[in-house]
Amino acid sequence: MSLADVLHNLGIDATLLAELASFIVLLVLLARFVFKPLGRIMDERAERVARSLEEADRRREEAVRLQEEAAEALARARDEAREILAQAERTAQAEARQIVAEAKAQAERQLQKAREDIQHERDRAIAELRREVAELAIDVAEKVVATSLDDRIQRELVERFVAETQGTGGRG
């Protein structure tokens, strides 16, 4: 028996063998020229997808980090603004207290000067009044005594009168 008889007994004819050979050649050709490049393309695509996913994760993490930094910077800016406002308020209050203190001191100086001016004017008026009273007393004494008194007696009378007016004038 030949190989052709054995194959014929098995129900395999030349057409089936040709089809089988064609199928194997087709598989080899497909494997070499289609499946390998297709696998390579799919691997490259899978790599691109993986890189894209990694890049997306990295960007998302970067965005989260930037957002946190921005929130921290905003919080710091708010804190600084609050501190600046508080410092400005403290400065304004200190300046206001200083202005009030200076105004009080100025008012006190003006009041003291006015008191001194009043006292000086009072002392001057009293001295002027005493001088005029002494002159009037001398004039009156001269008219009363008429010219009978000498200068020494007139001076004693004037000095006594001045001493008496100083004693009463200092109390009033």
C-alpha cells in the first residue's frame, strides 16, 4: 500500500492536502507578515496608552499639587493681609493716642501761660493801683494838712499808708 492508498482510505484526498498546505502557508505568511506587525502595532499602542495614562496621572498629581500650593499661598496672603490691617490699626491707634496727648499737653501749656499772664497782669494792676493810691494819699494829705507838714512827716505817713494797703491788698 502506498501513501496515496492510505490517505484515500482515511478519506483524505489531494484537494484536502492542497487546502491544508495552502492553509499552513497562509498561517505562516499571516504570522510573519500580519500578526507580527499587528502585534508590534498593538504593543506600541498599548505602550502609548500606558504612557498617556502615566502622563495623565502625573499631570493630575501636578494639578493637585499646584492647587494645594495655590490654596496655601492664598491662605498666606490672607494671613499677611490680616496682619497688615492689624498693624495699621495698631499704628493708627498709637498715632491717635499721641495726637491726643500732644493736644492735651498743648492745652495745658496754653492754660498755664494764660494763668501766668493773668497773675502778671494782676500783680501789675495791683502795683499800679498802689502807686496811684499813694499819690492820691499824698495829695489828700497835703490838702488836709495844707502845707504845714514837712517832707519827713509826709514820707512817714505815705510809708505807713502803703504798708497798710499792702497788708490789706495782699489778702484781697
